[in-house]
Amino acid sequence: MSSNNTEASQSCASADVGTNCESSQAESVKAVRDTYDKIMKLFDRYNGTDKKEEREGVINEVSACINHLTTVENKDVYPLIRTQSHPEGLEICEETHSQVRLVLDKLMRLTADIDKKDYDSEVEKLRDAVKDLKSKDENLFKCNQL
């Protein structure tokens, strides 16, 4: 892992709670929401620059935040929801996570300057996929009173 990717991962994790069993349900949900906010701000930062290195750095940060988000949800949030009375929608959220991962994986194989048109298109697809996942997660949280 590059130092930029390590820094991005630490930045995302430091703003949120850890993913241990002691983390309360409310803290875990807050961590998910905070991570979504950070990801959306990163997309805004991406759109605010034309520099290849900065754009790729921002996407590396987005990737680290998505990895962190997935970890928190898989270890802390989704298992709790499975035990709740209203786990409907959980499967859809898990499928949407997979879709986000597919778009991110495709994007990570591109280069911002060589593949500029495709790169920008995939970034937009990723942003839309993350927005969709956030919306589905929020609906899931609401149904489970989180």
C-alpha cells in the first residue's frame, strides 16, 4: 500500500470509531454517516481540480474510506441489524456495496491523464453508486430506528 493510501485510510479511520465489539450501535451508525459525508466532500474536491496527481490521490482517499465504511458496516452495523426486527433491505444494501466495489475496482485500473474521459465517467458512476448506497443505508437505519 502506498503512503498516500495509508494516510487516506488513517484519515478516514481517525474520524470514526474503531470496529471493535465495544463500539456502540449509535457510534457505529454515526461512523458510517460521517464516512459518507467525508466521501462526498472528497468527490467535491475531485471536481475542484484538474491536476492528475491530485485527482488520483482523492480517489485513493475515496477508496480507503469505502473500505473503512464496508468494514464498519460488516463488523458492527449489519450484524446488529440482522438481530433487529426489521432486517428488510439489508440484502439490498449488501448487493449495492458489491456494485460500489465493482465500479471502484474498474476505476482503480484507469489512469486520470491517459484515460481521462473514461476516468471521469467512472468517477461519476462511483459517486452515483455511493449516493445510492447511502440512501439505502439511511432507509435501513430508519426502519431499524438507528
